Amino acid sequence: MTINFKEIEEAFFFVSSAPEYGHQVFLDRETGKTYWQSDMNDEFDELPEDIEDDRHLEIPHKKELRLGKRLVLDFVYKHLRQCD
């Protein structure tokens, strides 16, 4: 499976562009598909019923970790490599 890092980076910026939990993006670790959600717009993806399981990784908001952008991107990169 190949996951596009640019898409993950865009997802991080999307999630972080709104107040916490205003935007959400989930990554399916098995397929590489991302699911985009927004409280401000209904034109995004419908979430699968099993979105809360270990198969899906929620892209964190920059404030959630309080550790800065670089660490968040390193975290996502590390977890993506574990999916291969």
C-alpha cells in the first residue's frame, strides 16, 4: 500500500485550520484512504461505521499535541511507515 505524504500534510493543515474538532480527517491504515469531515460543511465524506477502531488513525490538530508542526508531521510519517 502506498500513502501519499502530501495528502497527509494537506489533511494536517485542513484539520488545524479550524478550531479543534471543527475539521477531522481519518486515515485508513489498510487502504490508505482518507475520510474528510467538517462541522462547517456537509459536502465531505461519509464516515465508515468502524471509524473508531485501530484501523483508522485520526490526523491530530496542531493544538492537540501542543508540540509543534514538525513533531506532528514526524509522528504521521512514522506511523505511515509502519503500515507498509
